[in-house]
Amino acid sequence: MAALVAGVDPEHPLTGVIHAAGVLDDAVVTSQTPERLARVWEAKATAAAHLHAATADLRLGMFVMFSSAAGVMGSPGQANYAAANAFCDALAAHRRSLGMPGVSVAWGLWAESSEMTGNLTEADLARMARSGIAAMASDHALALLDAAVEHGGHQLIAADVNTRVLATQPPDALPAALRALVAASAGAGRTTERRTAAAAGAQPVDWAGRLAGMSADERRRVLLDLVRGHATTVLGHADAEAVQADTSFKDLGFDSLTAVELRNRLSAATGLRLPAALVFDYPEAAIVADYLLERLAPEEDASTGRTGADPALGELAKLEATLARLDVADGEAGAVTARLESLLATWKATRNLAGQKPDAAERKTATERLESASAAQVLDFIDNELGVS
């Protein structure tokens, strides 16, 4: 690289650099290898470092690196590519700190097929569209490149996003940059609850109340239809008949990426926090439906049709769904967490579940822990302590 730069004719000096090289070697994290990382890293990060070193003494007017939105927002199966592009983002910041030109443009999807995008299937494109990322025409992308060079920032995202689609995603499933974009475009009137419900394709559902009036067979059928419907969408089929209840997800064509999407869609539809390995732990639509039934409608007593705890468990299921949809600032979570801890302490004390009544100091310590807890930690508290997982 140094020899190449040194060989530039002084009569026509090098005045700018655009680094657009890159290769892909996608795989889920468990299938990544040092060799795969090295292949992707060398074309993107190592080449950028060599360009930086070889041109450090030149008076460049621009130093532009083609990065990827994968490095900013993440992309399933592209951990190695995300890391290499994040290096370019950091290099741009480093160059600016030295008073040198530098901008890293994190690109979204280009519509024109290339060596890097030519292997995308219709299902891949449909999945990206459902996530709110649309393909850009080349002339539009080149116009964004011109705008990025003129902008003055050192790290910019150039992508065609559908904010209406993004607004249907659960907020905690969106990268920070997209959450801010949705908040700016949606306005104050759109709540997290509405976004989460839209992600499931319906208005918020009181599952405990809806299932309570059904027979066991009806409950299972409704939840099986829910699972099959979302699986059909994820796989890109037009008819739910393509997803049979007793066919394994693996045989249906699910991989790690589509498995995560199905888990996310079912989580949004039910308001439940579902395990990351849902599709692998419960490998058929019928088995997932049975699992959801256990979570949403506690098992009934054979003689009476109901248990004494059924009303309370139903209310706790509603509370779990409400908290899953809740979108509050960290400072506001303290009141919620303190109240939850107080309720739990009272329940354990009156039912003698803890062996002995907690003293004031124990209550205070637990309350202080919850006041500083994140939203995820609050939900873990409910799962672990109230037994609704």
C-alpha cells in the first residue's frame, strides 16, 4: 500500500481516499472461527489501517470509508463483519482527533445486486423489510454519499428505513439509533403498548381473560393458530397450511436467524419474555403452543376445573404482560420496583413462605436494589421471585 501511494504522479497528487472494499463470511456466533474473522477483517479493517498509515503525511481533502449498519445496529450472523466495520468507525474518530479528514459511512442495503448481496434470498429480503430496512437504489445511495462527505460528521448512517415498520417493533428490540428515529417521527401520542401490539399484528390482547372462557381444546387451537401464523410470516409463505403443527421447525426450514425472529414475534404477541432458544427447546409448532398455554393459562384442577390460586395467577399474568410493554425512564422505574418488592415481602410474610418475616433492614436493602434496577432486571425479579416464568 505504501509503495502504491508513493508511486502516485506528483503532477496529479492524491487528494482523497474512498475505501469501499469488503467481503462477507456470515455465520452465527457459535459457527464463527478465527479464519472467518481474519478473512473479513483483512479486507475491511486491515486495509483501512494501511490506507491511514500510507496517507498520513498527505494533505487529503477527504478520507471516506464504506462501513456498514451492521457495525452500528448489529446484524444477525454478521458479528465478524460488524466488528470490522466498527473498526472503520473508530478509525474515522481517531483521524478527526488528529486533525485529519475522516468519515465512516454505515451503509444499509443497496438494491443493486453485488458480490456481497447477490446471495440474499427472497426470504432474506422479506425479513429485512419486516425489520424496517429497505433497499436503496444506486442513484439514491450515491446522493447520500455526496451528502455524507459534505455533512462534516465523522460517523453517519446511510440507510433507507421505514419508520412506520420500525414503530411496530418492541422498543427494546431496536438499536439506540433507530429508537431515537422512531421517537422523533412517531410523536408523543404513540405509546410503547401500541408499538408492541402492532408488532404482533393486533391490538393488545388480554390473554388470561381471553383464554379463561375457552375449553382446553379451544385454548390450544387458538395458540397453535398464533404460532403457525407467525411461523408462516417468518418463512415467507402465503398459507399457514405450509406450517404443520407436528413438523419440526428444522424441517420447515428454520435457521438461527428465523428462529430468533419467530421468538421475538411471539414475545410481542403474547407479552411474555420467551427464551432465546424457544424454537430449539420446543421444536414443533404444537409444542410451542403447549408451552405458551402453560405460561398464559395455569393448569386447572381436574376435579373443580380451577385452582384456588387461579385468579391471582391470572392477575399476575396480566401484570407480567403490562410490565413487558412498559416504557418508563430509569428514574421512574424506582416507584414500580419498590412497590413490587413491598408486595412480595408482604406476601411471603403473611404466607410464611420465607420461613420468617423479613425485618425492616432486609426490606430496605432489597428495595434499594430494585430502585436502581434496569427494566430487564425488574422483569427477571418477577420471573424469579413471583414464579411466573
